[in-house]
Amino acid sequence: MGLLLAVALLVAGGLALAYRNHGARPVPETGPVGRATPPTPLRPRSRISVLVLNGNGVAHAAGTAATALLGRGYRHAIPTDAPNLDYARSLVLFRPGWQREAERLGRDSRIPTVVPLDGRVAPAYAHVPLVLILGAN
């Protein structure tokens, strides 16, 4: 009976904590011993390469955006044309494990749409973790 009561108190305490923090900052994940695990730090821009694709057909759009990213400290920004030049909106794509860096790239580039990469990048760019596609907006 004591074990059941202890489990019920733990569950109730967790619910109370979740309710108290609702709308506030997220509750940190816990490690195997129940202590909060600190978030992994973002990789520095100086260690990140970005493929910048012109998907809107405007001359020099990818080159201009790549130059701006280099100015923000990104290691490489590789400008080229997208396979299609009719993207309606700009977006940032990322490989698994790179979502937080992609969200930062989105903020740096003022592009709110950040989605996982679906594998449609040319094999020559397989090493690049982030792709920025410039659309009409």
C-alpha cells in the first residue's frame, strides 16, 4: 500500500509541476538519475556549411544571401540554383540532428519556415547539413 501511495504522490507532483509551468518555459528533460540534463549547445556558425538555392529566378539572389550568411559567421555558404525556380516561399531544410541550428539560420535569414530535409539534394552536397531555398517571398 505504501508503494502505491508513493507512486500516486509522484504522479500528482508531476502534474502539479506541469500545470504550474504551463505557458512558461518548458520543463527540462531528465536523465537516467532524475536530474535535469542541460541542452546540448548549438554548433557555432563558424562550423556550419549552408547550401543556398535560388528558387525564385531572381538573378544573384543566392549569391547575395550566401554573402550575408558568411558575414554572420557561417563557415561556408554555397550559392547555386534550385532545380525549380518557382518556389512560392523561402524555407530552411535540415538533416537529422540539425533542427536547432536550422531554426537559428531561419532567424538569421528571417525565414520562418523550417522543415526536415527530404533527401532531394544532389549527392555532391550530401555533407551540407542545412539548405536555404529562396522563394518568391
